[in-house]
Amino acid sequence: MARVLFINGGSEGHINPTIGVVQELISRGEEVVYFAVEDFRERIEKTGATVRTFDGQKFIKAFIAGGRNYLTERINGLLHTADTVIPSVLEQIEEEHFDYIIHDSMFGCGFLLAQILKLPAISSCTSFAQKKEDFDQMLEYLSKKIPAETAAVIHDEYQRLTGAVMEKYGVDIRSPYEVFCNPAPLTIVYTTRAFQPSGEEFDQSYKFVGPSISSPATKDNIDLAAIKGKSPIYISLGTVFNQAIDFYQLCFKAFGNTEHTVIMSIGEKVQLADLGEIPQNFIVKNYVPQTEVLKHTKLFITHGGMNSTNEALYYGVPLIVIPQGADQPIIGGQVAKIGAGITLQMQSLTANQLREAADHVLNEPSFHQAIATIREVFQKSGGSRQAAAEIFEFKNQYDI
């Protein structure tokens, strides 16, 4: 069968949906060489893929060097990562043959590597997909909010960086969209058209396969048998925006010593001792097996990351989304739009508001009707198996 080069420089949210896809490809005879940062080696190796790495610290340093305040700065940051990713990948695959490349839709310079290696390319999109015209409009709108002198400096840096990358690697960069969104002839999107904003407007080069769910190993386990039948509330702010001691304590005030069993995941950077007295009806862990917990959950209070939201919808769990950043406000808006939950704002949130919101979502039949409908759509969408099927159809088109 074919040899696949997989490029992904992202975080948990960018890696996790690809795990099941890689497993499916390997089960169908493909040989996968997967580039990522060292932190994900063990998880990826368990799929049967060959793992190679580039320097994660240099990658992050390069990305941050572009600036953090504006989208245009983040585009420059991605251009900065080219000299971290591209030479490392090319050196490690020298004289090797690959039949096609799958790359992340944001991190890893996939669009550029596909050009350099002259390989048919597939984009792995772990958030909502973006068409060029929509991205350009968003970029124009956001750019108007940048002070003129700052915008000029950022623009000059973009011109310098694109010129340097194009000259050094012999590639074309025609727009910021290509840098930020890494377009390809085929884009695998890990949600459904029904949940994607304006999903009906995307052409058939976008394949909405639904959530690709796998169960990552966790350092903490909970007794799942103890929560079966208790229908707990589950609270998590994911793996990035989770240093929120005040919020966790607010949750204690909202739900402590109530009839609810509450499971709360706080991540690795917050210690249990930092939280003070934990109510008896709370189970608090640094990590929990999220997909397993969601199977028993009646309400998910979440930051609204794409993976977490997709998993909740897949298992039919209504949500309260409290966006922390990135694309989470858009995701929360879609959750509210389809009637699967509501959004709240962290800045003004009180314990009473959170408790009342939870009671509203739990007791209003319309939320449960909407979540039942979307759950059926998500579970029929195919996930990693459908992604592999679309990739094999792509191979047929390119005679691979």
C-alpha cells in the first residue's frame, strides 16, 4: 500500500482527532510516518505509526515571536515556524519516498511541505473549516482594529517573511489564508455540516466526517462504576485554559452540597491543595478519561474547545459553554444555535448564575430534544472510518 507523511505541530486538540484516523489507515495497510512534538510520541506510536519529532520548544518560541495580540501577528508567527519545521522534516526523510501527505490545517507548515515534496495533499481540520473569502473578510475586519503604525509594521514583517520563505524553499505563498489555513485539494473536517457554520456552502473538497474520537491515556483514573447511575455534572476547561482556581471555587459554591454528583478535571498545573476544601459531592482530578465520563454525564460545563464539544454532542450531553479564547466563542455560538446548550461569560459569572443556568439546561425539554437529534447525526457520520474512506477515495482520484 502507500506511504503517508503526516505533519502535525499542534496541541492536544490538533493531535487527538487524528489518532483514530491513523489507526484506520494502518489497519487498511498504509504505512504512516507521523511528525509531531515529542510530547505526543507515545500516544501516536500506539497507533502503529512511525513517529519522528521536531523541537517543540523552538516551535513555540518561533510561533510566539510573531506576536500574540492580533491575527496578523499569528500569521507571521506561523511563518516564523518554517525554519523550525521544514529543515527538520526534510533532513529526517531524506531519500525516502512518500505517496501523499496529510497535514494539520493550521500548524506544521503543511501547505509549504506539500509544495516542496510535490505530494498530493490532504488537510486535517480540527476546528471549523474556513473558506478563503470568509477568512479574508474576517482578516480585513480585524485588521481595522489595529493601530495604523502597528499594522504597517506587521504588514512589513509579513512581506519580509513570505519573501524569505519563498526564496529559501522554492514555494509560492499567495495569501495569508494559505499560511493560516493550509488549504489542500481535500480537507477532512472532524465535525458535521449541520454543526459547521454555513456548512451547506462548502464544496465537495471538504468532507465533514464527524468526530474522530479516541480515548487518550490519562494519569488519573476515576472509579467509573461509582458514577454509573448518578448522572454527574462534568466540568472541564480543557488542556490549555485550565489554570482557573477562582472558577473552580465558584463551581464549589454553585454545586457544593447539592443533590448533584460533580466531576471536575483541573489539568496538571493546578494542585488539589490550591482549591481549598472540596465539597463531598465533588470528584476532582487532574485528569479524567473524558470520553468515558461523558457516557454517564447529564451536563457538561466546558470552555467549548472543538474536541470537547464534539465529544459531548456525540454522546448526547447538553452543554454550558464558557469560552476562554481562540475559536471557542464561535463554537459556543453554534451550540446555542442548534439548541444543544447555552453560553455564559466567565468575566461576570456568579455561582448563582451558574447554578441557575445548569438547572435551566437540565430541566428544559427543548435542550434534550435538540441534543438527541444532533447525537444521532454525529453517531451516523462515520468519524475516523469515514475519514479513511474519504482518503482512499482521494487516492483513487490521484491514482495512488
